[in-house]
Amino acid sequence: MTEGVRARRRDDVTRRVLEIGRQHLIEYGAAALSLRAVTRDLGMVSSAVYRYVASRDELLTLLVVDAYTELGDAVDARLAELPRASWDARVLAVCATVREWALREPARYALLYGSPVPGYEAPGEQTTEPGTRVVRTLLALMAEGVRDGDVVDGVTDVPVPRALRADLARVRGELEVEMDPAVVGRAVMMWSVLFGAVSLEVFGQFGTDTFTQPAALFEHQIRLALAALRG
């Protein structure tokens, strides 16, 4: 078997494993995911599949990277449609895209932002880059807001504790953005509001009839966070 044929075979098996793995996430949840069950539904003997996906943890990692990548691609595609939109409109679009993807893919969102899977620890060398795409996009927008005067650069009326400022400065360096650590702190608040609001809705924590217009509630929350972010 040539290298090209092997590569195509690997890609095909991996693609089919991911398809079935996504369906099993919906049906059974991440904690109950079983590579043996996926292999059975794939119609292959375990020994053949294990050449490509060696364990349940490797399957979970493939699913995590797949979900992060799809979410990041959705955000990037949405921004690409808005090259001339205002700064506020683009931040709102990023946040709305995250919400839309999460509501469309609740099982995969739960894998990324729900309860940790017992016994599984995501390998950082494979998951950190795709897992930080959305937050990097948000921080890039924050840096753009500072540059264009949409965001106050520096401390506003809530001082940043010294120890926290050091952490925020380190995060700024790791993510390679040019802004005062105080702005990074406000950006983290935006990130917290975004994923907190999405999680509350996806996991049904608001109840079934508390808010009749969940999309309007979400946008209102993001606009409140934007007001704080502006300083």
C-alpha cells in the first residue's frame, strides 16, 4: 500500500469515526463515549480502527479539536462578511455566532464547555490552538477598539489589583495583543459574559418560560458587557 493510499485510508476512517462519534455524543453524552461502540457502528473490527484511533481519549481529542475548529471557522466566516461594519456590530456578530453554533450543536458545545469528562485530560499541544481561536478573535477586536478609540485604554473606575494585573499582563503576552492589562481584564469579562450566557441557555438554566425572547436577552447582555468594555 503506497503512502498516498494509506493517507487517504486514514483520512477516510478518521472522518467516519468523527461522524459516528458526533452522533454518539448526541445520543449518549461525552462521559459515556466508547470507542468500541463507535467501532461497532462503523462496521469494522476493533483492531483495524485502533491503527487510526487508539483509545477513547484519542477519540475525545479528535472530537474536541473538530468542534473547536468548526466553531472558530464559523466565527471567522461571519467576520469575513462584515468588513465595513462598525466595531460594535462585529463584536456582536462574533458573540451571536457562538450562540447560534452552540444552540445548533448542544452536545458538542457541552463537550467543550460543559462538565469535564471523568478520566480525560485534553492534551494542550493538540487543543490549545483551536481552543483559543474565538478568544483570540475577541482580543484582536479589543485591540482594534483601543487603536480606533472605541475602547478606553487603561484603568477605568474599577482598579485592577496588583497580583491580577501581573496575570493579565502575562495573558496579554501569551496571546500577543497590544493593550493595557486593564483592557485584557475587561475583555475577559466579555468572554465570561458570552460563554456564561450561552451556557445558561444551552443547558436550560433559565427555565422554559422565564424569558420569551432569549435572543433579545442575549443581545442585551452582550451590549451591557460592551458598555463596560468601552470604559
